[in-house]
Amino acid sequence: MSSRVSKEIGETLLGFVDRQRPALLSISDDMAPMLAALDVLLAGGKRLRPLFCYWGWRGAGGDDSREAVAAAASLELLQASALIHDDVMDASDTRRGQPSVHRRFEAMARAAGWGAAESFGTGAAILLGDLCLAWSGEMYDRCGLPAETLQRGRRVYDLMRTEVMCGQYLDMLEQARGTGTVETALRVVEYKSAKYTIERPLHLGAALAGADEAVPSGLSAYGLPLGIAFQLRDDVLGVFGDPAETGKPAGDDLREGKRTVLIALALERATPAQADVVRLRLGDPALDPGGIADLRSVIVDTGALTACEALIDTYAAQAHAALESSSIAIAARAALTELAVAATARRG
């Protein structure tokens, strides 16, 4: 069910970018590397945000329309913007098994023998991220739904963009402070991931469909806990996942010093010696396999991994229970159940 919609989302998204391509190339052939970098990034991904938006639309009574798919697909450009900028802020080398956008442009500058290759890579990536953000709004506005329908969703769309940027700032703040608790880590999860990935896309779809007030409330009861479970699963994969599955080197979140709920749980339970290992090793860009193994051992031995898995199960169960008792249309409920399993499954 969702696989068909995901395919349509991908085709619609790439079709939009192809229609934008001539305008950029008419400015200069030098824009070709920007488009190539975007093509690589958009070729991957699970399309979760567009899928949740589409099924929020269907759950509120919307029909199976190309226009609704296009509106939902615009969220993938918003996600591309967020990923590009996130990788710059985290100094990430890879994304989805490929060089991150800023590293791609940095390599291009080095190969050409230009000066300040690192600065060029960062600047080019920021600009491509900004372009994706602009294009997300443009794709939404041009999706073909009536103006009054788009206006109904605009408040949610704007709120979603605001919240994810606030969540990203809070994430950076936690890393800079280095003193995060489980509570503050969950606050980052809520705004950077849970609302942005699941709850607001559901709300956007429902708003576009003209849902009454009860529908968004039911979608939140499902979407918010599922979004938290999704991010907690992602945090576990960031430490213990298979690089072939995650698209990132093993332990990359540890090198980047991510102050996740998993890390907060470990520090909450750690002995002084274990806490010293975390403080010494976490955030070391040169962290080697031995250092990764040391941090993994602390996370396992303190019971943090077990506790995080229990939280995932609890939040996922809340989402499933809310969905079962909701007034969401049956066809959408089946798809949302399928997406919930996919979002929280143990992998890697």
C-alpha cells in the first residue's frame, strides 16, 4: 500500500526537480554540480514525511489524488534542506552511503586545485540547502490543489519548518553544553524529530483535507509517541547499526558527540569510571574502533541500551493503541500501522 504511494512520491519529486533544471542551467552550466549533488541525495531516503502527510490526508477523508501526492512530496525537499544543513553543522562525512554534500563540493574544489576547498564546500552546501527550502514551498504552492485548500495547510507547514529549526538549535545547544539529561534529550527528540517527521506531516495532510478538530488530536496521539520511538530507534542504530543499513560509518554519532537519550541514560546509570570513558571518548572526531567499542560497552553495561529499547516499545505501544481507538479512515489506519512498524523496527 505505502510502497505504491512512495513510488509516486519519488516520481513526482524528481519530476519537479527536472522541471527546475533548465532554469538553473540557463543561468550557468556551472550549476550542474549543484543539481548532480541534489539528484544523488534525493535518490535515497524512506519518504517518511511525505508518506505520513499523504496518509494524514487520506485519514481525514481526502481522495487518492496526484495533487495531494505532490503537496506531500514537497516535504522531501524540506527534508533535503535539513539534512544538508545538519551534515554541515555536524561535520558529517557521509549521508545515505554517499559523501555528504559539503564533502562532495570540498572534493570538487580540491580536485580543481582551488583554494579554501573546505570553506567552498561548506558554502555551496548551505546554498543548496537554502535552495531546497525555497523549492519545498514552491512545490507545495504548485501542487495543483485549490488555493483555499493550500491555505488551510499553510499554518501547519510554516509551524513545521519553525519547529524543526528550533529543534536543531536545541540539539546544537545540548552538544555544546555537554551536560544533557534524559529530559532535555527528549525535548530535542520531540522538536527536531517527532513533530517534524510524523506529527506535523500528519497534521498537514489532515488540514489539507479539511479535517474537523477531532482528527488532528487523534493523529497527535498516534504521531507524537511514534515519532519519539522512531528517533530513539535511530539513536540506537547510530551507535550499534550496520553501516550498510544506516548509510553512515559505524559509531558516527559517537564521533559527532550526539547527546542522545541513549547517551543520557548511560550517564545517568554510569559509575564514575564509566562516566569518565564517555566524557573522554564522546565527540572525538578521531575515535577509532577501540574507542567505539569502549563506549558501546558502557552503554550496554549500564543498562542504557535495554532501557532505551524499553522506551521504544512503550512509545510504539502508545502509538498503536491510539491508532486502534481513533476515528481515522480504515484504509489509512492500515497504512499507518505498516509505517509504524517500519519506523521502529530493529535493524542493522
